[in-house]
Amino acid sequence: MKIITYNVNGIRSAISKDWLAWLQATDADVVCLQEIKATPDVLTDLGLVDALGYKHYWFPAEKKGYSGTAIFCKQTPKHIEYGCGIPDFDREGRCIRVDFDEVSVMSVYFPSGSSGDERQVFKYRFLDEFGRYLTLLKSQYPKLVVCGDYNICHRPIDIHNPKSNANSSGFLPEEREWMEKFIEGGFIDTFRHLNKEPHNYTWWSFRAGARGKNLGWRIDYTMASTELEANIKRAAILPEARHSDHCPVLLELEFAPRPPKGGV
């Protein structure tokens, strides 16, 4: 199963940059989107998504042009869960989950605190309350992949200039500690599981040619529960995709083929 997470920073903007051709070429089984900034009724290209063989499930924010998540998948899920049952987060369309026989996959858009103290407080509340939700969810769905834009760099290797960003939202000690505890609670940072090299980022500022200079942050993750460790086949960052200020992150899981119905 090939899973991709991608903060598209506006699905309409991404589509205008030939995103659908990229989607077709990528041929992923599950595509988790964040910051869709649109409701499906305003998109004129959904027929093309259907033609590529994707079922698509949307959880937009109540506020137009803001936040929101979606999941595209080629296999029809057993269940789709919209939101996490916490109204303040669900109003912003922060998460959506699909369940299959082998695995459950969630697309999550963690809040940013960079706009000021009020949103940073909101972000801390999200980490606290959503973290508890994930702990409960993992007990119910042990084989769980939590994809998305976490808006947190975990370690100094994950940010181009850790010293100058020591007091920046996204690299604050409390945020990094939350990420550490989240992983210790039974999740694998699948990219770092297979790749220990520096200078691998998933988001770049639009300012000062940051992307061209690779002055970025790694804030997008495909986190898999430890129960899936043996299934991890490949994990990669795909910086050549340029439809957003983020780039996609790939995870490939390998499952034993199921025997045919009626077979031995």
C-alpha cells in the first residue's frame, strides 16, 4: 500500500499547477491532504479524480478558504470517520480517517501557532486533547498511520537553522517534547526510521528563495504505529513536487496477500 501525505496549501491552487497529472503519475493507493481550503462543491475537476479511480472524502473547515483535510483512496474503506469529536478542532476540519482491513489511515492538519499567542495556546490545547484522542484511538485501531502536517520539527536535524529558530513556533521545547512523547507512546517516524541524513525538509518559506537554497523545515510526517514496523517497506520525501510550499511524503507498507475467498 502506497500512502502519500501532502499539505497542498489550497487544492484549487494545486490543481492549477498540474497537480492532477502528478496524482496520476504517482499512482498512490491513499492520498492524505491537508489545508485544502475548499469544499468539494466548488471544485470543477472532481470528475477527473473519479476517472483516476479514487474515492474521495472531504472534511472542510466551516470557515471558507481555511484549513480542512481530505483523503483520496483507490480501495473503498470499511469506515470513514470525519473529525475527532472535539468541536473546536472539528470546526476547522483538522482530521479525517479511513479504515481498511489491514490498516487505518488518518489525515491530520495540526494548528500553527506562528500567527500569535492566541493560536499558540490553541495549538498547545490541540496537542494535549488530540494527543489523548490518538492514544485512545490506537488502543482501538492498533495498526494506525497518522499522516499530515504536524507543524512541529522534532529535532535539530529537522530544521535548517535550529539555533536561530529556538524560539519559533514549530520548534519550541514544549512542542518538541510532545512529539517525543507521542513517538515514545508507540509510533514510528517512518522517514527517520529509514533515513538518518540531514537536509531533508518538507516545507520552505516563500521568502528569500528558501526552497532553492533548501532552507526548510521537516514538519510533515507519516507516523505509523509500532504494530506496523514489520510492514514498513519504504519512506521518502518527494521535494520535486512543487504544487505548494510543502512537498509530499511517501510511505509504502507491505502486507501479506490475502487468500482468495473459498481458497485454502
